[in-house]
Amino acid sequence: LPTPAWRLLNQGVQPSKSTTAQVDEQCGMLEAYSEVDKDLAELNGNVAQFRLSEASAFVEAMNQEMASTLFYGNQGLAPEEFTGLSIRYSSLSAASGQNVITGSGAGADNSSIWLVGWGPQTIHGIFPKGSKAGLIHEDLGLTTVEASAGIAGARMRAYLDHWQWKVGVAVKDWRYAVRIPNIDISNLVAKSSAADLIELMIKAIHRIPNLAMVKPVFYLNRSCFQMLDIQRRDDVISGGGLSYSDVDGKLVPMFRGIPVRICDALVESESVVS
């Protein structure tokens, strides 16, 4: 930050400036091709509907892979990926360690809860210059392809679709994401030496410098969400903290006014963060 100063009349102040560190963020290209046998599609009786049913599986697969990379991507090990959030918040002794609040688990079945403050000046998605944002679909129509089953090198007529997603994540200000790692799932479910999720999430909220300038969201997997709901019930006499608000006609779980999203990409086999 620049250095402001108090001054007296007829006295000036020294000019100053802010400083920033330059970081190159990488995007990845996630792609897939869908091939549907022409005769199989026509046998269905509704070619468009049959192709849509096949396409939905590809969309779901792309979504799951992107979500997994968002949290666990590591371009150092897989240069075709972008670097996700976990590797940036993987040490208690790093500068970002003040935004890592350990759940005290020490086993091999750990998971994390994340609080991310999305915003153009904090953490946001990116895509390459000159390309399109989001999932891109190309209907390549009816073409001849090499069959993936049967005789090697055989050809067949098929409906072809191409899927592509050019995406990355930029952490412009690391203070606006908080990781709660080392949540021992077996202890949590057994309610034996379990992490106090409500207390940990409250601590996470207080790590964010300014919630008003971002769109904050909690991310956790189904096991953590289930136990958060149970801990809320057990703690309901003293206020709890998890409530449901009507958003666009749907009941959306909230914690202290912050949406809570279930993300199945958050695994239960994380290494201990120390």
C-alpha cells in the first residue's frame, strides 16, 4: 500500500506509490468429443433427444473435472492443467497460512471446507484473450469416424459433438480465500473428537478483510454438509447459525448470511496440511 502522511500548513508530504507482485496465471483447455452411432440414434426414434441425453453426460463430466481442478489442479505436476486453490493454501507457515485454519485431523481421511470471496479484485475465473468464456459446444453433425469397438480401423457413420472449456482461476488477493483443512471425516461422522464445523466456519469469516466487496461462498462436500446440519441441530438452542433462505424459489442453505454449496469434488483423502 502507499504511505499517507499527516501534514501541517505550508508543509508538504512525500509522494508514494503502491507495489504489486507480478504473477502469471495459467489457463487450461478441457476438451471432449461425443460420438453417437447414426443407426443407434435413429433407432431411438428421436435423434435430437437421444443426442441430448448423451450430451448431458459429457456436460456433467466436464463440470466435475473443472470443479476438481479448481481445488486440486497443479500445473507443476500436470502442465496441461491450471493451478487450483489447494496448492496455494497448503502450508501453515506460508504467508497465506494465516488463512488456513486447521481442523486438527491427523488421519488419512481428511477433507477441507473452503470460504471463497469471489470478486474482480480478489479471486475470479479467467479465460484466454480472444476466446469465449464458459463451456463451448460445436455440433459437427453427421460424419465418418473410426469405430472405438470391434475391428481395429473400422469406420462408421456417427453424429459428432465437440466440447471445449478454456478456463483458469486468478488469485489476485489471497486474503479473500480461507481453507479449513484437516477435517477428519471418520471422527466427524462418529462425533468422536470431531471438528467443530460451526466454530471453524465462524473463524473463517473473520479472516476475510471485507465481505462487502466480494461474493462469499462456502464449499464443502456431502459428509461435511451432513455433519454441519447435525451440529446445527445439536446447537440450535444457542442459535446455531445455519439457516435456509428462499433464493429464486429454492431453499438455499446459508451460514451467517453466506451461501453454503455442496461440492462433490472435495475429496475425503487429503494429506494433512501442516
